[in-house]
Amino acid sequence: MRKILYLLAIIAVTGCQKNEPDLLLGKNASERIEQNKENLKKTLSEAPYGWKLSYFPKKNTFGGYTFLMKFTLAGRVTMVADFGSGTTPQESGYQIQEGQGPLLVFTTRNYIHTLLEPLTYSSDPREHIGKGLEGEFQFVYIGQEGDKLKFKTQRKATEQFLYFERATEEDWTTIGTQGEQLDAIDHTYYLKVTSAQGVENYFVRSAFRMFLFTSMQDSHKASRAGIAVNSNGLTFTPSLEIAGEKFTHMTAEPGTPPLNYRAQSNGVTIELRHFNNPMDEFESQGDVVNDFIVLLGDQAHLNLPYMSADFKRDFYTEVGEGKFFSYELLFQSDADTPLLRVGYTPTGNQNDRVYYAYKCNYEIRDKKIYITFIGEHEDMDEFWIDPDNQEILQMAQERLTHFIQISSQGIYLWKSSLSATLGPVYYMRSISEPNYYFPGTVNQAVEE
């Protein structure tokens, strides 16, 4: 009986201890958690130039954004980023909270919150409007790996490890240029791939730093990769798969900006090259332009990969029911000078067309075509004389004038592997405004 009473007493005491965690290990565990939080705060604040984070908010969907962060023990962080106005230092609050481990939380708005704010402007892909780039502002601390601090995101859909690297003084002075340099790749670079099969060039297009590389020879051949800038070049996440090889980074080649980038793997060399560099690898067909070029003639041209979003937006404007639908450099056998003309459909019906034209001169040199203005063509459709259409006339004049302006330093012209009704499709790109590129078709009869 005494043994039974003794056993019950032990059980009772043990039960009381389970209800009082401070009596056993609970207090020590709590102290360890607080110590870990304080250690992380101390580590963050002791870096003299803060920390650098390259963050791909959703892999396979968005590219990388770089942040520099300088922390204080008082819970304040000064941050810059490599996008937009992000190079102006902005101060905000942070806390080390308790989660699955020490949890770094950016408690008040700063540049990192931009990646999770809803997108509202019309140029964004529709699937991202309303939910942003799916970034986070709370990161679980895992521990140190060498000189880096390892964190993990919390949402399952975008779960990944992130690494904070010690920033340098130079990082804070170059981050603005770094962002501009990365965003400019979309407009002014092409990818040259050299392998045992020869040389193949790729157009470069991007949305939110997710880059699409499309072969100039075969528009069905394409590769995608997110890009971020690193200390000596570019980083791909996921890796860029091209010509049978996987590339995770490219190194910037020494020289005066704009920089070129290069990588090599198992006999395959890839180069991101600026369009202003010599373009000997392109097959120039400038010397055959002695009849006419249709810069766009139908909806199929508008959807080609050779059409830049900027050119399509600025030159193919819809005005009420009508719209501008084509541009032509027209050479006539009975005239000394060619015409640069724009086609307009007042009703939107392709069968209802009117044209407005400028007389021009043109010159072809250094693989580029140059167009200069002479004057308005006298013979025009009655539509343009009607006072009610004065606004449309002004828009037509603005577009033709703009087209002449983008040829001020020449327009590159070379042949792609595609064909249209009138013959081979050519890729054309302005040198002075390289965000404008578009397809063209040279009359097949002239080439023969």
C-alpha cells in the first residue's frame, strides 16, 4: 500500500512539473531563443557596410533584384535597391522575432516590400496584376555558411534559401549603375552562341528580369532564365540552357561601358554583346534595298518576335475605330526619291485604307540604312485634306517624323530565317533608339 501511495505521489509531482515549464527546461530554452535573436541582431549590425541580398522572388517567373541593407542594434535598417528610385537610401524598422527560428522581419515599408506590392500598370503581364512579384519580407534565419548568412522564405509556393553577403563600400556607389545596366540588356544586347555547329545569334527580351533568348535563325528555338547582377558579371537562376550546356553565370569583360559578358562550357561560348559593337556576324542585306521595304503589312508581322513592344505601342496606335497599320519605304520607278508612308484604316477595316507619305532620301553604309526628310508628298488621299481629320493627320506626321529620327544613326538590317508573303523577313533595329526594333520584308523580285 505504501508503495502505491509513493508511486502516486511521484506521478502527482511530475504532473505539476509539466504544468510549470520554468521548473524544468522551459526557461533555459526561452533564454537560448532570446540569445540567438540577440546574436543575429549583433551580427547584422556589426558589418561595416551592411549586407547584400540578391533575391529572385519567384524562380522560373522573375529575375533577381539586389538590395543593400545596413542594420543598427536599435532596430533600424537603411536600404537601397537596384531598381527605379531605389538608389536613394531609405530608413525603416526591423525586428528579430520568434518563428521556426530567429525571424528577420522588415516591419515598416522599404524597398524590399516593392516585390510584394500589387502591380497595377497596364504593361505588366496580366497574371501578375493584383499580386505583385510574390516577394516576402520575413525570413527565417538558418545559420552561417562561411561569411554568408543563410535564411529561408516561409511561403511554400516560393520557398527558397537566401544568402546575405557582406557588402562593400563600392557596392553602395555602383548599385544604381548596376540596375540600369541590367535593365538595358533587354533593349540593346543580343546573345551570340558559338559551338561546334557554328554561330547562332539570339534576340534578348525580358519582363521583370526574366529573360527570353530567341534564335534569330529559328524563332521556335528559345531559352529562358532569370538574371541578377553579381560583383563580376551576371548570375542566372535557373541556369540558362542553350546549345546543350547549362550556364549559371557570365563574366563581364574589361572595357568601357556598355560592358559585354562572356561564359564558356565544354566548347560552347556564349556572349552578351551590345548592338553598338561591330556586327560582322550578321548577314547585311542593305545593298539590295533598291525597290521597297514593307515594315509591317499585316497582323502576322505584329506578332513576330522581331517586333519590340515599344515600337508596336508608339507606331501602331488605335484612334477610335481607326488605327495605323503599316509603314513602307516605297521606291517608285517614275520618281527620283522614295516615299516613306504610313497606312491608316479610318474604320479599322483593312479594306478601307488611306496613306500619308513624306518624300525622302536614303543612304546605305556600314550595314545600316539612313533616311532623311525632303518634304510632304503632294498627292494624297482626300481624307487628309478634310479638316475633321486634322488630329489624325498630325498623328501621321508625328509618326513619320519619329521614324526618320530613329534612323539618325542608322537602322541595322539583316535577314532572318522567316518568310512572309512578299519574301524573307528582315530584322531592323534603330541605333539611336535601340528599344525600337521591328520586322521588314524586302521585295523578293529585287533580290533575284
